[in-house]
Amino acid sequence: MAIVPALSLLGAPDSVEIADLGPWRPTRRIGYVTTPELAGSAAVRALVRELRAAGSAPTVHTS
């Protein structure tokens, strides 16, 4: 038995048995970290904007 991400099972052959682990299955959460130098870059600002729009990123204020 192995626990693998759902996307890894797409197209799995019929010989692979798949069992749903229910609502308490393992989850993975991804956060983001950046340096002060990169925080102002367009790429990081766009990423943070998208995460906040999706409700995935908290608003953090630093001094």
C-alpha cells in the first residue's frame, strides 16, 4: 500500500487498486517565503496577489 497524490493516479492501469481515504486523508499545504530584496519584484507580487485572490494567503504586515 502507498499513499500518493491524486494527480499521480491519473491514467493508472486497471491493475492499480485505488481506495479513497475519506475526509481525514493526508493533505499538503504550500506557503511562500521571499527575501526583502525579492518581495518587490513583479513575479512575487503577482504570486501573492493570486494567492490572496484564491483565499490561500493571509495578509501579513511586517515592519
